[in-house]
Amino acid sequence: MSKAVIAIHGGAGAISRGQLSPEREQQYVAALSAIVEKGQQMLEADASALDVVTEAVRLLEECPLFNAGIGSVFTADERHEMDACIMDGNLLQAGAVAGVRHLRNPVLAARLVLERSAHVLLIGDGAEQFAVSQGMAQVENSLFSTPERHEQLLQAREAGDTRLDHDAPPLDERSKMG
Amino acid sequence: TVGAVALDSMGNLAAATSTGGMTNKLPGRVGDTPIVGAGCYANNASVAVSCTGTGEVFMRMLAAYDISALMEYAGLSLQDACERVILEKLPALGGSGGLIAIDREGNVALPFNSEGMYRAFAFAGDAPNVGIY
């Protein structure tokens, strides 16, 4: 039997170490370390891969540094619309939600779709209604906002483009430009 | 976008991905994340994959499933399949990003073609590896 293992990611983009202060870099490293270690501990306690990826992604959604859950980027109309998916490689079962705006942890809604619905992907209001029917609470859309992401939206609007997770430097790094 | 893939002590694979999408996206836009086989895929016979990047291109490529198919049908190793998809096919369609993947043998691949990616991995009982690239 192979050794249990977890891998996580916090997104991609034009990250530049030159744009990150040591303090900011440490925040990212600390967040990634804590989450991967939590997953590692779960695996060592014989948790299922499905439970481990669910918890790891839930924790990433809770961290405002990353573009998911709290810290999600803004749409063109200054809201947050989130998508999530989860898949069990053992039974090839999958659950997903798209365009949800009021579910704190979209990955938990995706897990509910996997376990408690006859479907694979639910979207928008229907996804939210299903999640609520299964006991999830709804939250204000503004819960997901951060000043960094709003500034990123303003920059993208000005440039007339869309941007990946980390295509804009953090607010506290922009003022260092000469 | 965030994601996780894991292989547990029973040999089961799983993948999960979650995202707010792209900054300044049109309302109603759906990317690759919730599309099974595009941004997220797991199959005990091959691999678990979670993607991040320009979602529209990952959708057109069925990127996550493509890794699995290359391994299952063409016999490629995890590393070779990931390199084919992320370093050859993705940029050919103008896509940027990366993925994390674990195969049924417990091999780990973390390829990307964007300027950077945040990721980490840890084997049970070993020291974790964390990186900002």
C-alpha cells in the first residue's frame, strides 16, 4: 500500500517573490502549512481521502488570502459568485455547485450534492435552496469581500480585462513602487 | 482558486476544488472548477487532480480528465501526463495556470505554466513541503 499523501494549492497567477514582503510571504506559508498539516494529521488518523480534501478546501475557503470563500474575487457587478466541486475516486461520485453567493463554504455544499442528491451539478438559486434544505446557513454576500480583492477589481476594470487569483500585488506592496 | 487532492490509507483518491472565479468576470460566468473532468477529477484507477488557472481553456481541454486519460489509455506516468497537459497543451490554447495531482501509487505532481503558484504537499509521517513559486 502506498503512503497516504495530501497536496493542496492556493491558486495561480503572476506571483512574484519580488512583490511579496517577507511578512506577506510568511502569511501565505503559514496558512498553507497549517492546512496541509491538518490534512496530514487526518490521513495519519486514517481519515478518508474524501474527508481530507473536504476539510482542506474548507480551511482554504476560510482564509482571506485565497480566492475561494472569504477572499473571493469580485464579479464585474461587484458581487461574489463561487463554484466548487468534489469527487470520490473510489465510486466515481461527484458533487458540484456553481454561481452560489450566500454559502460560506461552497465545498460543503458540493459535498452535500454528492452525498444527498441524485445530481452532480447544481447552480445558482437552486444550489442554494438545496444546501439550505440540507441544513446549511446562508450568509451575506459581503462576507466574502476584502479590500485587496476590491482594489483588484478596480484595476481590472481600468484595464478592461479579467485576472487570475494572484495577478495583482497585495495592497501593502503596491505603495512601494518608485 | 484553491484545491486539494489526497490518497488515503485505504488506497482511495479524492479531489476538491473551490473558487471565486476570475476578477471582473461577467455575472453568471462558470469556470472549470465545478465541471467534473475540467477543473476537478478523481479516479482510483488513475489519479486525483485539482486545477487552477484560465478556466475557459481548462474546460475546452477537459484538463483534469485528460491527465487521467493519458495515464489510463496511453500508459503515461503521472509526471509525463501532467507535463503534456500543462506545459504543452495548455499554452498551445493560450491558457495559464497549473494543477496538483496524486496518482494511485502516491506519486505527486505540481506543474504550472503561470508565473507562480501557491502549493504544498505532505506524506503521512514526513515533513510537509510548502512553496510559493
